[in-house]
Amino acid sequence: MAATSIPVAARPAPGDEEPDFIADGGDWDDIASEAERLGTERIVVNMGPVHPSTHGVLRLVLELDGETVHEVRVGLGYLHTGIEKNMEFRTWTQGVTFCTRMDYVAPLFQEVAYCLAVEKALGITDQIPERASQIRVLMMELNRISSHLIAIGTAGNELGATTLMTIAFRGRENILDIFERVSGLRMNHAYIRPGGVAQDLPEGTVQFVRDRLPDVRLSVVEMMKLTMENPLYKMRHVGVGVISLSGAMALGLTGPCVRAAGLPLDLRKSQPYCGYETYEFNVPVREKSDAYTRVAVRFDEMFESMRIVLQVLDRLEKSDGSPVMVEDKKIAWPAQLSIGSDGQGNSLDHIRHIMGESMESLIHHFKLVTEGFRVPPGQVHQAIEHAKGIMGVHVVSDGGTRPYRAHFRDPSFSNLQSMSLMGEGSQLADIVVILASIDPVLGGVDR
């Protein structure tokens, strides 16, 4: 990297005899030599907000003594999209198209969590068709696998192991092909809707998933062989970014990060939804939460998700032809989408009916699509087990056709609190490993 001017500014810190030195840019050797000339090793360095390893526009302010990190401060807000505020100006159904864009690596979890909250506010939780819940579980568990693949693969790429990322993306492509077949889109699906799902599975989807799962499993196994017993990988991960169980709980850490510390916290078991209590699966845990065990837990969870997917596929074969949307026509989307050659479309029979046969149906369709349904006044909270931890949704209704307030507890946002504790006392090179092991997605953090 070409050297630039080094504005290393010396100014005494309050109560300190030794000054702080703020390094704003330039070659590292020049910065270090300048600090040495000034007789101190205490430097504050910005990592990000535009840095290839910060998983988005995240800013880490590092206070260094040589290569040792004394303090990590996390700066957020660089990717703020205003999704929650925008949802206040859209109907309850349109809100799905906004929240799916938060954590863009695991969009289906946001869709399910939000729709479960809306259904709870409507009082129709028990009226959701069983097949719709089965499809939701299928999509979430496939998304959990794809999210973990990206977490481990991109972390490897940041350490120079690009092969790890290419294998992860290869496995993820198989899952995105399934998503595209089911919803018409590879991400930002807006497929889960209040009352059910936008459409039933296209014919042959169950077999399509069965055919793709072996390739997904092969990618996971290959990644495990490249990492879990690799001495270089273990050298960079074992004992790095350690956090105790008490520290994790105090900071609200959830997901693989806290399960690696030994706590089997998984809402699919403790507060089941979408029928998770009827599926057989284990909650992987480890004894100590460091970068290595957090990766190990994600590998174990991918195999458990595949186990759940196989159970769902058996049930979907038996429920073929069952409804996938609530019966109440004042809530249910008026037409099931029909995937055509363009990847989108509406049922031709429905279009023929509302355009040529029934004025009442046309009026109903128009009002439901443009105005939306009304939700009784009140507020509800719904939590689910996101790929990265606990996701909470708090929706407030004033009795209208759009949310008065929709707020999300995104797991990436909460988990990032632990970065300062995990990074303290580590080496500068370990910061990238620690951050990747938390697996934040800034789209969810800065929603």
C-alpha cells in the first residue's frame, strides 16, 4: 500500500500523562515508526466503516498498544435504511417486502417473525393452515443452512482461504435455486404473508429439494474437512474471542454464540412456533464460546436443519393439495400467485373472474390490495430463532390498515455488543476472526 501523509495527532487524554495518537490513514509501518519516534505505542485506529472484513459498513475504533488491542468501540448507523419507519406507511401485507430486506442473508426469518406477529395481533394464529406452517419451516431451515454457509465461507475468505468461500457459495446456490423455484426470487422474497404463504409449492418441488440436499450436504462436509482439523485454521480460531456464559448472558448474546458457551437456548424448543415442537432435532452446544466452537456449532446446526427438512418433506407429500392461506377472505390474499415464464404472475382463472364475471370480487380485490385489512388496536410481541440468534418483533396497531409501529430486535444488532468484550486483549489480526465468528449482517443492524 502506498504511503500517504500520516496525521498522527498528539493530544493528552483527560487524567493521562501519556497522549493519545489518532492514526487517520497511511502505511502501517510509517504509523508505527511515527508513534515510536513520539515515544509511545498507544494508537487509535479506525477499522472501517468501509473495510472488506467488516461485513458491511461497520466501524470499529481500536485502541492499540503495538499489536495488542486494548479497547474496541463499535460504530453503527452507516447503512441506515429506515425500514421500520417505512413500514408505518404501508399496509400490513406490504410490510413483508420491507422487513425481508433487513438481514438479506437470512430474509425468510424476518418474514416469518413479522407475519406471526401480525397473525397474533389479528387473533388468527390457530387458523393458519398446517401446510402453510410446514412450508414456513422448510424455507426457514433451508435459509438457516445458507446463512451458516455464508458465515463460515466468507470468514475463511477474509483469512485468505478463498476456496472455503467458493465451496460455501456452491452449496448456497442449490438452496437459492429452491427459493427461486418456490417464490420466484432468490432473495428478498416477500413469500411469507399474513395468513399463510403467497402460493403453494410448485409441482415437483418436494423431489427437487430431495435431489438438491445431497449436494448441500457435500459442500458442508467438504468445508468441515478443510477447517475443523486444519492446524492453521485452529491456530487462528481456538482460544480467540473467548466469552464466558455469564458475560454472554449479560450482553444479550444469543444464537450459536451463546450455545457455544454451553447454554442450549433455542426458541424452537423453549417457545415453539410453526409446529417446531412436532419435529425431532437436537440443539448443538459446546463448553466454551470461542471463534472455533462458534463455527463448530454452526456446522452441527446445518446437519440438524437438514434433518428437519427431511421430516418436513415427508409431511408436505401427505398434505399436498391442502390450503396454504387462512380461510377468512377479509384477510387472505385474493389470488394465489402462479409462477409463469417471467417468474411472476397471477392466477389466470382469478383474473378472468374479477375482470369478466364478478364486480363484487373485483371491488374486494381492489380494496384488499390497495387498502389492506384492519388489525384490532393493541400490541403484540413475537420471537423466533433466527439463524443468528433470537429475533423479536413488536408490532403496535391503532386499528388501521397499516402498523402504527413495527420494531425488530435483530440478533446481529444485539450480538455486536459482545465485540468489545471479545476483542479486548486480543491481537489486531484476531479482530477479523472475532467479528466473523459473531456473523453480523449490517442490513439487520442498521434497519
